[in-house]
Amino acid sequence: DMLSHDFEKLIVFRFWDRMNAAERAILAKRFAGKLLVIDYRNEADLQRHGVSFLAADFGKAWGELFTHLVASGYRRLAVLTYVVPSDIPGADVFVSPQEQRLKGLTRAFGAAIFDHRKDVFRVDVTSPRAVYEATRLILEKGYDCVKIHNDQIAPMVYKAVSDAGKNIPRDVGIAGFDDIYFAEYLTPPLTTIHNDFDAYAREIFAWLKDPQRDVVIPHAVIERESTKRR
């Protein structure tokens, strides 16, 4: 349907990773120079098709968060994240960037601290029971810090830690992503990566005026009591 219209400019929001590479190439060629994608930044499409992406530098954000966690005294880090079948359309967009970030963390901090081959736990993050059980498994395996997929699943993770008789942050640190409204009201308040949603709106309008600009959303690691081991 999008290909049948002659849009002056086209913004694709969280749909790029639902198309396969061929479909993305057709759309990029059709709207070359006037297409903005709000999704995970895909370097292959950026270089090959000149697509403008609006996204935060998640790799840098994760690196800054892990630096904080290690400095706080945590020595065995686990990542609790989503399951994505590798054979779905657009898997090269949705899966590959995260895999590259995880491999980069292993190189940066050493496999003794974090190893993407064994320290990543993938579950259906929309299922409270699955999140709870995965957290209990992580604790049983002796991890002392968990980077969770997003702040929304923090209540299930906190309950799993409490039911295991452990203390946050003394026994286990918890860090999230998004900095949603209730993150600072949890007990203890949740360390997280701030995703500046207001900036997305501002940058969209700036891109409409200058479609050739490179668009990167600022981020910040918000350090709260859930990782203050020291």
C-alpha cells in the first residue's frame, strides 16, 4: 500500500524489522532521500540504501551501564531478554543488532564477567510467569546482577528475588531499560537506561525540515539504589 502512493516524505515507525531485506530494499529505493525509519539502526540498510534512522546508540548505552555495574562490584552479569525466532522476516534487523551488542560486551568486559554464549536468558517477556521463573533460574545459577529487557518486567523480577530470600542490591543488582514512570518508585528504585521519548518527537520535526540529517536520540544511564552495592 505504501508503494502505491507518492508521499512527499515517509516515516516508518517500528515496522522496518517486520519486513524482509528485499521488501526493505524496494521501499528504500522508492522513497530514497525522503524515508525516516524509527527502529533499530541497521548499518547495512543505512550504507546500502541511504535510509535515515532515528534511534538511540544502544550499544554505547549498554556499555556505559555495564561499566557502572562492574564499578559497583558486580562480577557475574546476566541479561534477561526476549525470544525472537531467527527465521522471521526482518530477523537481520531485529536480532543482529542486539547480538552484536552482546558480543561487544563480552569483548569489552571479558567472558568471566559476561559471556553472550551462556549469560543471556531468553523468555517471553510478555508472560509474568515466564519472567518470574527465568529470574529464579538466574539466581539459582549464582549471578549477582541482572540486566532486564525493560522496566515493565521489573515487578516480576523483584518478586522473584524477594521470594528467593535475597536482597536488592546487596545480593543481586537489577538494571532495566526505558526509565518509565514507575521505575523510580520501586523499592529499591530501579537503575535503568533513560530513553528520551520527548526527543523522538522533536527529532522527527527536525528531520522533516532537513531529511539528510543523521538522527541519534540521546540516552543516559540513571543510577539508582537497585545497583548501589557499594
